[in-house]
Amino acid sequence: MAMMVKITIAQRRELCAMAAATPHEICGLLLGDGDIVTRLVPCRNVAADPAIRFEIDPAALIAAHRAARGGSDRIIGHYHSHPSGVAAPSPRDAADAAPDGCIWLIVAGAVVTGWRAVAGGAMHGRFDPLPVEVSGCTGSGDSPQGRNAIPPR
């Protein structure tokens, strides 16, 4: 398994912008190869209470799996936001996560952190931290945020 997840500065900006645009949790799929995210696929949050929980639209998940079988990039994980929390997995995330090795990106404010869902993980017994490498940084305002650090409040 990869020791970090790689995203572009454009993907990081897109995640933060989507999260900032709504008071509800956003969610979507991470498509790519190994530890490299090649595409973000925003999905409808079909949770009963999207302000505090996320559930990826099953139709989008099925469509992405079908596309992967047809030669498109495969699902390597997913992302979601914590609009009023920190960019770290919650106990609810841990209860909902399968220990399948998938990558989880969590967005809170301007912070994006990476996690891998595993059995016996360091966080809530389900997640291990996964550093996020942001490529394409161009200078002011583009520095990577997170690296699994919880921002000061």
C-alpha cells in the first residue's frame, strides 16, 4: 500500500471550494491509480441528515465501478467534508468505514487530510494517517495544508 496520497493543487482547491459552498457534508469518489488521484467525482450526499453525515449516492458508486471495468480509472477512495469539525475521522466515520485499505480525504475549512481505512487503525481503531502530497504548488496561497495535523482552533 502507498505511504501517501498524491493530489494536485487544483484538486485541493476544488475540494476546499466545494466544501465551502455548502453547510452540508460534501462527498465524492477519488479515482486514480495506486496512490495518485487523477480525478475527483462529486457525488450527491444521500444521507438522512447531510449536515452531520455523508452517504455517497449508490448510483454514482455503481456507475464508477462499471466505468472502471470498461477501462476508466478505478476507485481508490473517497472524500467528504466536516463543515463544523476538524479534518480528522470522527467516531461515526470509523463506524461506517470498511477496513478495506481505501483512501479517505477529509476537508475542513482550508485543511485537507488523508487517511487509510484499516483494521486496528491508530484513529478510532479504523484509520491510519496518510500524508497528502500536493503537487503543482506555485507559491503564495498554494502551500499544502494538513499533512494530518489538526489545525488550531
